Amino acid sequence: MKSAYAQYTIRCAEGGTLVDLYENRTEVADKPGLTATSESHSHKAVNSFRIVVQWLFFAWMIVIGIRFGLFINAIESGAAVSLTSRPPGVEGFLPSGALTSFKYLLLTGKIHPVHPAALIIFLTIVIMSLLTKKSFCSWLCPVGTISEAVHKLGRRLFGRNFRIWLWLDLLLRCVKYLLLLLFVVAILLIMSADKVSEFLDAPYWAVSDVKMLHFFTNMSGTTKVILGCFVVLSLFYKMFWCRYLCPYGALLGLTSMLSPFKIRRDAHGCTGCQRCSAVCPSRLEVHHSSTVGSPECTGCLTCVVNCPEKGVLAMKPSFRSRSLSVWAFPAVAIGIFMAGIIAGMVSGHWQTSLTRADYQRLVPIAHTLSH
Ligand code: SF4
Ligand code: SF4
């Protein structure tokens, strides 16, 4: 009788779908032949912790959205006071404006006062990726959270997730980098200093948060169809938006290559079971690599959590050879995010310079403003 892992390996070698065997996997301690060690309990806990962090962050985004909606609703209805103040966190949904703000910072050395939180959030996430890979994508990003939930739903509905042919997968993966290139060329390279100031001082940028809110609350038929297509594609293909289309993720992937933290595999203890590669949402060949340097690695730790061999696979910084607690990576990643936001708040670069009177003047004409 062959062991479970030998069977997995044979299926893979025969061109079978190793990943299917793991799609409805249970955690390490529940696998046949594996003993529930304190390490496996810790791994299981970190996996649950990631899901809790993702949904708490998602809930926080919903609260921010509702608060901003109430604020704008009060302005639109002509109320003298709002029930809530405007939450600056809403500016996290303005990444292209944040990139323009970043260019303004490079040109002038100053943070533009209209929507400064957009830049603070953008810089915080980029620094996060420079130090802890694309941890924002797998631990905090609300779109990533939804994508993960949808692909899990797809697996329940169809019993599996599907894989796009490798050649098409490679081609489609280029799309997000092309979109990123478009933004970088248009904003960082071509846009003149005068144009940058003109954009950031214009009423359009002032109400870009309002326009974003209206985008979600008054969705056009076309937008609904496009979003519906993404949801359907994500049901079939894991992380469709993140893997192929998100330019933000492309940027974070490139900067993450400089991160000292990387998934590292101890080839001596590795049995070659390929479980790490099979569960990797980014479809990386973890079992072949001594160090995973790919820009697609999100630092989700799914491979580490599912490796059955003690201490073989770990997310470790380059400057540390000894093993590190599985909790260290999320602690550093989340710590950087919180530190970035707090730094923005205490340095006075969080609240917009726009007053309530500015919103009262601009919100009624927001639909007429363009750039
Ligand atoms: S290599 Fe590991 S940490 Fe990186 S994306 Fe794959 S499963 Fe997640
Ligand atoms: S690193 Fe772990 S999960 Fe990956 S092939 Fe080796 S033993 Fe298996």
C-alpha cells in the first residue's frame, strides 16, 4: 500500500491534477500519517488568523464606505451637520491619484494637502511590499479577500477550480504589467510638473472620492456586466483579477522582489511531496525552489502551513539563518501597515484640507466634473 504522499506524487508525475487532490484539503494535522505537533497547531492557527485579519479589514472598509456614504448623503440632502465625519481611509480607493500625488512629492518634496491619506496609504503599501512581499494582497486587500472567497465558492459548486493553459496564463499575466506600465508612463514619465499641480488642485481631484462612491452606488449596466464577468471568471479560475489584471498588484510584485523576506525551502528535509506547489494560489513551483523570488508570491504562507515536514519550509528574511516563528511575518507586515497609517495621522498628513463648505459647493456638481 503506497503512502498518501506517494500517491499524490504519482498522480502528478502522470500528468494528473495534483492540485485537485488538495483543493478540498484539510489542514496539516488532519492529514493521514501526520502527527498533530505544536508546530502544526501553530500553522493551522496562522492560517485561520490570516482569514480573520482579511475579513476584519474588509469589514473596516465597509464601515469606512458607509460612513463616507452618510457624510456625502448629508451634504446632498442639505443637512447642516452630518451624523459622521468624513473618514480619510476612503482615499485608499484612489490609487491613480495617489501615484500623481507621489510624483508631486518627488517634484516638490511636499505632500499635497487634498487627499493626503491617498498618498500615505499608497506609500505604506509599497513599503510593506518592499519589506514583506505582497503581504498587502494576501492579508489585507479587500479585493483579494473577495477573490479568495469566490474561488472557494467555485470549488464548492464545481468540486474544483480550473487552470488556464500555461501559454495563455503567461500571456494574461503580462496584462497587469502592461496596465502598470501605462500608468507609470502616463503619470510618472509624461505628466509635466505643471500638469501634476493642475490635476491635484482641480475640483475633479477634490471630488474623486465622491465619484468613486457614486461609481459603486449608481453602477451603470456596463459596469455591472463587467464586474459580473470578473466574479464568474473568479469562480472558475483562482484569483483571476489579482493574477491577471490588477496593476497595483503588479507594482507590489515588482517591489516585493527586493524584500528580504522570502519563502525558503530546506532541500535536505524536503521529501518532494509537492504539496506546497499544489496549494500555492499563485501556482508557483515551490518544491523546485530553494528560495521563492517570484513577484507573484503574495506571502500568504499557504505553502508553509501545508508543508508536512517540520521546519522545511519557512518565510524567512535573508539576514536570518535560524528558524523563525510562523507568526513573525504577519506581525511585521501588519505592524508596518499600522505604523504607516499612524505616522500619517501624527504628522498631520491624514485629514484633507477640504472643508465641509468645499464639499457643499462641489458635491452637487461632481457629475459634471472631469479632467
Ligand atoms: S509561494 Fe507560498 S507564500 Fe508565496 S504565494 Fe505561494 S503559497 Fe503563498
Ligand atoms: S517543501 Fe514541504 S510541501 Fe514542499 S515538497 Fe518539500 S516537503 Fe513537500
